[in-house]
Amino acid sequence: MNLHEMANLVTIWFNKALAGGLILPDGWFGRPHDNLHRLSRVQALGQTLQIELDDRLVLEFTNPASIRIKDSALIIEGFDNLSFYWSEFDSDDKHTTAYTSGTVSFMPPTGTVVN
């Protein structure tokens, strides 16, 4: 699957789920099953898949190997690098976290089935 097809699958998943919880390689971002994020934008740029949530959270995957839906979750694996840029919701403090391996999952709201 190329990056444009991956971006399309992200859009399709969020259109069905409407929002999702975010699990990064080191665990949940925010409270599990409580913090739900909406897709602001997704695009394929060169070797990068960029996903923006809530107009504040940006995930930039370099060379993601696979993306799939399993048990209603959207799973992205096998990337060379993930840069996660985010601003706190109650302030403009900015943060960046980098990952060189792992899995990122988007979990739909409880009771939502995405296939």
C-alpha cells in the first residue's frame, strides 16, 4: 500500500469512527478510552504520512510499512521514525516526542465498530 492509499484509509477510518483514542508506542496519550481525538487533516508528503488531530496534535510517520484495521482499531506499524508534535489543551506549551519503532493505534469510541 502506498502513502496515498494509507492516507485514504486514515480518512475512511475516521469518517466511520468519528473520533479515536490514541495509543503511541509508549502507551495511551491521555486517559484511555476517555480522550477522543478528531481528524483535522491527513496527507502524504514524499516519504511521510502526516496525521493531524484536533488542530493541535501532529503525527509524522517516515516510511510507514503497514496500516490496517483490526478489531475496529486503526494500526500503523513498521515506520522508520515517528515525530509526535503536540500542544497542551489548556496552554500553548509545545512538546515533541520521537519514536524509531513500535506501533500506533487509534481506538474507536466504545461500542463503535469499524471494518
